[in-house]
Amino acid sequence: MQLEEKIWFWLLLVIPILVVLFTIVQLWKRHAQNKFANQRIIKRLSPNRSHFKPILKLIVLCLAFGCLAIAMVNPKIGTKLETVKRQGVDIVFAVDVSKSMLAEDIAPNRLEKAKQLVTQIVNNLASDRIGIIAYAGKAFPQLPITTDYAAAKMFLQNMNTDMLSSQGTAINEAINLSKTYFDDEEQTNRVLIIISDGEDHSEEAAAVAEEADAEGIRIFTIGVGDIKGGPIPEKRNGVVTSYKKNSQGETVITRLNEETLQNIANEANGAYINGKNTKDVVEAIREILNKMDKTEFEAKQFSDFKDQFQWFLGAAILLLFLDIFLLERRTAWLKKLNLFNENF
């Protein structure tokens, strides 16, 4: 299903406005009637007045506006599921979510910069499949290999430094976890892109990267941060209250470790890219992917999406006509049935 014009969902705000206006009018009418006579006399003067009909008219009117809003959104339903052939590269992004990624030596901070880089790279992909891994002291799968770029961006934006309790930069675990993402043993175009500051890493990372290269996985590393480094802010309600300190009470300064990231990339037939300039990073990754062989794979997707607005528009018009002809007084047949206990 697709929703073509989601902005029209704002039309649903008319419904609570109608309910509030209806309540105000009913209270005003009752107040005015009480000035004229008490309720017992009013019931005798207007025996056919219905207490339920105004509420029924309001419900019908609200349903009409609801259907009209959905009609304006224009939902579409895919009528046919077909298998399409695509050519692309399998790319796994491993994003460092350790506390050092909160350093603000690169705006707005290292983690947000990493998210921006991945988002822009994804925006420039065509038919490649992507997966996401989050890692700190441990590696954790975020999104398996998929062609759903919208889902990838959603998972990416929800990543933060609190999602993993163990701290550190276990790049080796991220590399090992990435091996489980590539489901085709014959595939040669496997890419792992690591986005990190490279600090506090495991010494095993380079050796694990060499093993990954033997399995056909090329690793490219993107460094975020500054080699001069910066403190790690500790915030409360978005306001910096202090900076992280070590056991001696000194402020911790975290620095971009480019050497580590370069070694990992070199061991896995890849390359290191400094992540300071987003445009340069995206262009470098695009050139790398364009030179790689593309593997053909199958993907199922809905096609022949058909508009469904007419059903909701028809329902809205029908309900509006019903509201027009629905009188507020009790009808004779309804009075006989006394469904709402309105006979006195």
C-alpha cells in the first residue's frame, strides 16, 4: 500500500474541532433554555425533540470528514506481486556508537556526522542492498541486508550511544558479524564500510580484517573526528553539565585514530577516507562502487498500484447527504421503536 499525499491527514484535525464546537453549542442551548423554562416544561412543549439525533448527526459528519481526508491522501494498493531482477553490491555499514562518538570536535558531533555520512551514501545508491550494524564494546545487528532504504534510514536515526552498555571500539566484532550478512557464498562484491573514530580499538581488528579479505569482503573505513581531539560532553536535557573524566579526575580527550582505520582498510583490500567533508566521502564511495562488478539478484515488489480514493470520496458524499436529511427531531417510526429510551 502507498499513501500519495500524506499532508492531507491534517484535515483530520477538523474532527476534534467539530466535537468541541458541538459541545459548546449544546451547553449554550441548554443554558438559554433554562432561562426560558425548566426542562420538564421544555419536554412538554417540544415532545418530538430528540437528544440522540444531534449526536448522531455529529458522528455522521465526523465520519464524512474522516473519509474525505483519506480520499485526499489517495491510498494506493498494489494489485500484483512480481519478481524483478536487480544488479548491485551488498553493502554493510558498521557504525561506532561508543561514548567517544559524542565528542563535538566535528559538528554537530561524531555520531551525528556518521549518521549524515551513511544517509548521504544511501541517498546516492541505486539498486544495491544494504545492512546496518551498531557496535561499541560489542557488535549488534540493526538491519539485515535489504533494499528498503527508508527502513535503513529509520533504524539509522534511532541509533545512539546508550543502545549498547559495553563500551570500547570492538571493530573486530563488527567485522565478524558482517560476515553473517552476506548470504551468497559465490558473491564476490561484498563491501563493509566502517564509520568510527578508531579509538580504544581491539588489537585483533587488523587480523580479523585480513580474514575478511580472504572471504571476499572489502573493507572501507571512514574516520569521523579530529586528530587534535576533544572532550566527551555529559549532557542533561540537552545542556552540557560536565565532561567525562578518567579515574584521576582529568578530563578525557578523545582523538581520531586514523592509523588504526588505515591498517584495517589496507588488510582487507579497501581504503581509508577522512569523513570531514560529506561530499568528498559520498563521491569517493560512489567511484569505488561503480568500479565493482555487480551481482544480479531477485527482489519481490508490488506493481500496478491502483487509486482507492474513489471509495472514500463516495462514502464521504453519501455521509454528507445523510447528514443533510437527518433531522434533529424524532421521526415517527423511530419514536415507536424507542431505541434510545426517548419516550416520556
